[in-house]
Amino acid sequence: MELMEAAASGLDPAAARLAEAPKHLRSASRAMEGLAAEIQSRDDLYGCEEERWAPSCRGKVAGLEAEVMKAYMLKIWFISAGAGNKVLALQARDATYLIEDLEDMIDYRRLQSNLARRAKARRHQSDLLRALMCGWKRLIGCHGPSSSSPKSIIRGISVVNEETRRLGQLLGNGAGPSSNPAPLDSGRETGHTVVSRRHKERGEIVQMLIQPCHKTVPEMIVCIVGIGGIGKTTLAQMVFNDARVGQHFDVKCWVSVSNNKMNLTAEILRSAQPAWDGSAEKMVDFEMLKSELLRFVASKRYLIVLDDVCNSTDEMLLDILSALRSADIGSRILVTSRMNMMPCMLVTSQLYTVNPLNSDDCWALLKEHAFPSNSEDVHPDLELIGRQIAAKINGSPLIAKLVGGVLGDTRSKIHWMNIMEIALQDDTIFPALHLSYKYLPAHLKRCFVYCSLFPHDYKFDPTHLSHLWIAEGFVQPQGRAEKRMEDVAREYFDELLSRSFFQELKLGHKTYYLVHDLLHDLAKSVAAEDCVRIEDDMNCDIMLTVRHLSVTMNSLHGLTSFGSLEKLRTLLIQRSLPFSNSCFQPDFAVDLKNLLLKSKNLRVLDLSDFCLEELPRCIGDLLHLRYISIHGSIQRLPESIGKLLQLQTLRFIGKCSLNKLPASITMLVNLRHLDIETKYTAGLAGIGQLANLQGSLELHVEKREGHKLEELRNINGLRGSLKIKGLENVSSNEEARKAELNKKEYLNTLNLEWSYASRNNSLAADAKVLEGLQPHQGIQVLHIRRYCGTEAPNWLQSLRLLCSLHLINCRSLVILPPLGLLGTLRYLHMKELCAVDRIGHEFYGTGDVAFPSLSALELDDFPKLREWSGIEDKNSFPCLERLSLMDCPELIKIPLFLPTTRKITIERTQLIPHMRLAPFSPSSEMLQLDICTSSVVLKKLLHKHHIESIVVLNISGAEQLLVATEQLGSLISLQRLQFSRCDLTDQTLRSILQDLPCLSALEITDLPNITSFPVSGALKFFTVLTELCIRNCQSLCSLSSLQCFDSLKYLVIERCPEITAASFPVNFSNLSSLKVLRISYCSELRSLPACGLPSSLETLHIIACHPELSNQLRNRKGHYSEKLAIVPSVLIQ
């Protein structure tokens, strides 16, 4: 059925709307012709650029008509493509691109005119603009129709109108495809909860991975096999994130398998240790990578997931596995592979076949994706049809989710029946894939097929992909003027995610997004005439219809002969090998320059995989360019980059080596994303012209033109951080207000800095300036550094969403503000507040709960602080987990520690010179306490919950260790105790140890007054003590009480000069549990205990004791031969 007939029949609502297309296209053409006449008349009448290109009513109307024209062209394009009419689809596509080019020409001249007017008001930019204007004029003179001169724009309008008339005639004559196009977006919710039906399978594979393995390769490999789309990757992801797997393996890494062993090895290393990537450029061949892998896996128990392995990787996998055999015997490799593509070498591994879902599970998954907001409320008629559809999709979770997304567009019974009877009449997977694409809204089709430019298993970042879609013109915020294009693009992404065109992959704390390989193949097939990816060794014979191109470096030279370079809109250049020596290759630079000279219509250019010293100057000729990504190795950018007035994203990948940004960067008035360290923006003059910036920014305030605080007035879209330095150059409250920080409602982090902490006559001035720098109340992170005012600003307590506050080097601040009123504050760091001598009720505020959300508090370098008081009748710090008090030398009073506070660090205070309380291990509820005095316990600063949770206690440097037995006796969980450099006597040590029932390990070091180890009768732990270490106790001469420690397994005696053979108990040989005995540097020990050694002893080390003993043992004379014969491991030095 033809387009017009379909519209008249009412069978195709989208085609019916196209019936009006010829009328709209003719109207738009007339408007464009009027604009051409106006441009011609202005070109004749005015010599002045800004007068010639002043905004006009007719120009605005023409612009709106062009948008309408483009919208209809897009619909024609996708309806025709969906119905298989490639000729009409390509004509509509080219007409769409011509309209966009024309819009660019007109908009470019308008931007030039605006910049010329602004430069007259900014003296510091007039010379720069004149230089750029000369470049523009040369560009216009040299490149004819591709430029934006008035004559070129008029010619462009003629070309667009001719194409439009031709398409209008085709549509008017009814020449078009029959079609069943995608319905308009129904506004369905984009929730994407995934129902997992694989709990049993997960448990079985986990057991295969963690069970003991007594053999090496190939049994170390577990292979998950199944047909495409059956859920192998999802199941592997569940196993990877399982807590049992996390506890069993030292290292986990996940890689998607490529056909290049260097790539794969590098990805394993990078996944396992992200910091390794910094040394990547040194790896020039596989042997170097293999050596690095060998070093990494040595003595580690690892799990490596190799996702999507195919049968072309046998030899490559063998090479890599040879490097993994040196790993811990418990290491495993988990592989996913399609059944019909499994490598031969995996046949002998542990196979796990993933079976299809049953019909009920398929229906549950399909229903969840069809009705994400309410999957339980399904009409009985729809459920009946839905269950029949579920029975036809062969148990594939992928198809269930895709078809569910299609069914969710409407609750029409007829629609569901059509899907079941027509679209799914073939039981294979491919009709369902095409069905899901066919029913995508047109704007989502463009976004999806664009993903074919990236390799299989590419990990997509939604933000990065959104910027590319915007640059390509795919994102149209029609009727949504209040939304940023980035927000609309993210809605596009979420919609594709909800329809399962993206697959969410959660690995630990990181989330990645992939396109399933079957869907990637689909994208390549439907995009073949528009988007192409050329990899190494592929044929570079590219169809002339291609407009979006991704190539590797090795393919770049062959691209210079491509006949449609001048029409190319996208060029992504990716490295051929992960570590090919691509830095500063002259051939590449020449090829790149030749390509750019011909590719004047580029919108997107990605050079981030290639190391350049500088960009070619001809980069400034790409007047349509909206996105450019560059490797951080670049050292210079040409000033001509300031001619890229349409540029939206300038991205630097990796550590940036630029000397500085060119001054012309401030001409890029459409720039939205400048991904570079903020220090590069700090000294730019006229940064205020970049009013569309949305990332982070740094400004060093000066008194000269272009560097004043008012440059920030109109930059209200910042989403990251804003750092303002040099605030001593702001003289008044009025000048501070010109920055209008209170209008920057999306800003996350604000840094306010003065250059010097000690300034004369600045107390009042700083206070007024800071009061004028009031941020929006939604700010989340605030840093104030070197402020010299005596009081905090009044607006501080109004920041209702503030999460993190840093007050640094504010040396004149006398009284802390009522920060307890900040209900969302989670982190508070105050340092070098030299005038604060007490912290009292004013700090807590007047609310019912003070600091209700604070989890971390740090006070550092308060030289005058003597007292920090709590408030007994107020609930304070209910969520505090971490407390740090550093360098407060006068501090003598602090509040009692709360039970929620599990990390406490105190250093160099008068009250407590040193203390550290921390969890014993990351996941443990038990605590470890390091202190230099027992006063923490005696003064009841620790909560009872703390004391009862301490399993490790280290006390060092206490000159006078006073002990309250009833206090130390409350350490009911204490298992390990260490004394070091303490002034303890035998009696004191005995009283400390007598009430510790769980003590299993004791270490005493540098206790000069101890003469004998405590008698066991007074000790409660003598039956559980397993480890005893005694070091450098110069007066210790008696160890007779050791005879009662039946559980002792490990005994170390070191540097105790008074120890002799007589120091040991007479029945020392009866210590039946002793496994290890190490005695070293005991200069008076001339012989072993007379009774002999315990028969249980496995290791004996005698090091640097009396020479007589060493000689006897070394020669094994007399009775020593019998004593040493029973010990398997003996070391005598």
C-alpha cells in the first residue's frame, strides 16, 4: 500500500500525518526563499557585519519553518527506511543534512556578528577578534559553498529548496513505500528492574568456582555456554557479584574478549588493577604484556571472567593461559560462549549449559518490561495473548525484554495480536530483534544505530554518548524548552535501556552499559549505508552514502581516497593496538591533515587515541564541528580553534600536557563541556563569554579587564565545581554580588579562596566580600580558605543541602557558627582556626538534634583550643562515624565518644597524646585500639559499647600506666594485647592481665622493670593464650609460669639478656601444644632447658645467643642430637 493510501485508510497514523508533509515543505520553502531575498538585500545595503546580520523577524520565521521541514524529512527518512525504500530514505536523509548545514551557515554568521559587537565593549579582545576575522575572511574566500558567506548561504537555500520540491513531488504523487512505522513515544516509564530467574544456576556455578581444585589448566576454567540471548552474561554477572566469590578470590576482573591477544591481556591487567594503565605505553609487544601478567598473578588467587569467547580465539587463549598457570591453585577463569561458537580448547573445561527460561518465567519477564510501573495489573485478554507470545520466544530473556518493550507501547489487543501472529510467526530470534527496532520511535532509532560505530562489547558511558548524540543533532528538545539537551539525551538513553537495547552490567561498585552482540549486529545491518566501522585489515571500500565513520589508525591512509569526505559528519579514529607506538607519528599527522582539509562538514571528531603534539591549523576550518576529543599528550592548540563557533564539547583524555589554552577559546560561545583540569581556565581573559559551560571552572580574580569577578555573572549552568581564587582583589560587597553565585542553582562544589592568610586591614573587607558571595542554597560542597573575617557569613546556616564543609586557615574566626543546624551536613573539616579557644553550645545551634547527618568530623591545628563541651540535654551527632582531633596542644576537655563513632584519631593534644580506634577489619564489628595511656579507659571517654567490642589493644609510650582493674576488666572481647615502652612493674602487669578471659595473644616490648612473667593462677586467660612474644625486656629473668599455659603454640623471646636455661620451667617439655619456638639475641642463654623440648615442636630458631649454645647446636653434640632430632625445622645462626 502506498504512503498516501495508507494515510487515507487510517491504518497508519504516522503516514497519515505525512499526508500534510508536501504542504508544510512548500510553506517552509517559501519562508527560506524570503530569507534568501532578505540576506541578499542586507548584503547590498550594509557593509557592517553586525548590521547586516542583525536578527530579523523573517529570519526567525524561516528558522522555525526549517525546523518543521527537518522534522518531516526525518519522518520520511525513517518510515521509508523501515519499509525498505532505500532510495527515498537516502534522499530524505541528505535533505535533512542539507537543512542542518544551512541552519549552521546562518547561525554561524549570527554568532560572528554578536562577537563583533561584544568585542567593541571588551578592549582586551579586540585584537584577538580582528585576527580571527581575517582568518574567517580567508576561509570564506577559499572554500566557497562550504563556508558561511552570504552568497554561499543563498546557494545553500536554493539547494535545499530544490531537494525539498523534489521530495514533495514524490510524496504528492503517492510514490512511497508501504509501511508500518513506529508509533510515537507513548511516554512509558523508563524503569528497568530486571527480574532474575537464575538463582539456582548462580549457586551451582559459584560452587564450581570455589570448590578445591587439585589440577591445573584446563579444570581451572568454567565455561557457561548457551545460545545467543539466553542470559549467559547476566548469569556471569550475578556470579561475579556474589558475596561468596568476593570472599574467596583475592582479585576479580571482567573483560570482554577481542580477537587481539595484546588487547585482551591489556584489558585483564587494566581491569584487575586500574592504576596499571599509566605504564601502558611502555608495552610494545605481547611478550612484555605476558611478563607483566605473570608478575601480577603470582601468588594471587584470581577470578577472570572472559565474556563472549568465540571459536576464533583458540590460539590466542592458549597464549594467555600459559601466563596464568603460575597463579594460586584456587584461581579460576569463567568463560561465556555461544554453544555453536565455543573454542575447541574449552571442550575439556567444566561446562555449564544455560537452559532456556520456561514459559511462565518468560511471561513474567515480558510482563515486567511491558508494564514497568505496574506489572500486576494486566487485563486478562492481554495476559492470554502475552502468554502465547512468551511461548513463542524460545525461552530467551533478551527477546522477552525486547518484545515486552514493544508491547508496552500500547494496551491495544489488536496490536498485541498483530505482534503474535505476524511479527513473531518465525520462531527464530532475528524477527524479534527487527521487530523491536521497527517499533522504536524515530529519534531513538538514530541514537541506537549510531552505537554501531563502536566495537562489540564497548562499555558505553551515558554522559559521553549523550554529548555525541547532541553534537550529531539527534537530540531535539521540542516542547521541552525548560530541559537541557543533556537531560533529554539521558531520557533517550534511559528509554533505550528500558527497552533492553542497552544491557546494564554491574561489577562491584561500577556500572557499565553494553549493547548485546546480537543487537550490535542488528545496528550494523540497519546502519550499513549511513554508519560504518572499519577495523584493521578490513576492506576500505566504503559506500558513498556513508556519513558517520569509525576507523582504526592503520585504516586511515586508505580513507583519503573516500569519495564523500566532504559530506562526512562523524570521524572516530581509534588505535589499532592498545600499545602501538602511536605517539607523534608523522605519517598519521599528514593523513589526518589531508582528511581534515577535505572533511569540512564534520560535526564530531575523536582523536583521543592518538598522541599529538599539536592540532593541524586547518582544524579552524571545520565550521560545523560540535565535538572534538583529544589525547592529553597535546602540547599546543592553535588560535584558529576560536573559529569553531558551533563547538559544544572540547574533551581531553588522560593527563593533560597543554602549556595553556589559547586566548581564542573564549570565542567558543556555544561551548557546553570543557573537559580539562580547571587550572587551565584560571587565567583566561573574558571567560564570561562561555555562558553555556556546564562542567567545572576556575577563576583567578584580578583587577584588570577580563579577569574580574563579574565574568561569572552569566555562567549559571555549571554542574561541577567552581573555584574562585584571589578574592583579596575584590574590594566590596557590591562587587562580590556581581558574580551572582546565588543564581548558579546546579553548582555542586564552591571553593572561595584568598591568597594570603595574614593581611593588614582586611577583617571587615573580607566579611563584606564573603557576605556578597552567597551561593545558591542547593550547593553541596563548600570550601572557604584564608578568610580573615572574625565571623562566619550569615548565609552559611541557610545552605539546606550542604553535605561537605571545609573551613581552612581562617585564622581570625573567633566563634564557630551554629553548624549543627545544617541538617544534611555529612562531612565537616576545620583546619588552622587559630583564634578559636572553646567550642560550646553556639556550635550546636538551637535545633532539637544537632548535626543530625554528620558522619565525619575533623578538627586540625587549633593552637588555642582548650575546651570542647557537649550539651547533655541535646541529641548531638547521632550518625557520627569518624572523629579526628589533630594538633590541638592545649585541649584538655572533649565530649564523651558516641557508640556510633567507630573511627577515632587523636594526635598531639594535652588530654591524649595519641589514640586510634578503628574497625579490626573492613567488614568487622570488632575494634582495635592504639593508645599511649590507659586514661582513655579510666576517664570513661570510651562508650561501654566500644570497650566491649575491642579485640586488639596496643598501649605504647605510657610513662606511668595507672590501672583500674574494674575498667580493664570490661574488655570482655579482648583477644590481642600489646605493651610497648611502658613503665610497668610485675605487680602492675599482673593486675592488668588478671581479668582478661579471652586473651589469646600477648606481646610485651621494651618493659625495663619486668622481672618475671605473671603467675598463671591469677590469670583468667591461661587456658586460651596461644601466642606470647617478649622483646627487649632487659630485667626479665623468670619464665617459670609458662608451665601452666597448655594452649601456647607460638613463643618468641628476643633481646632479653637475663634469660638462661634456668629461666624456663622444669617441665617445659610438657607444653604439648607448642609448635614454634624462636629465641634470639639472649646473650646469657648457654644451653637449652634441661628437661628438653616439647615433642609437638615443629620450628626452632636460635639466633645470636651465647656462642657456646650456638656451637653445641650447630655441631649437634651429645644430648643435643636427640633434642633436635624431633624438630622438623631447625635454624641456628
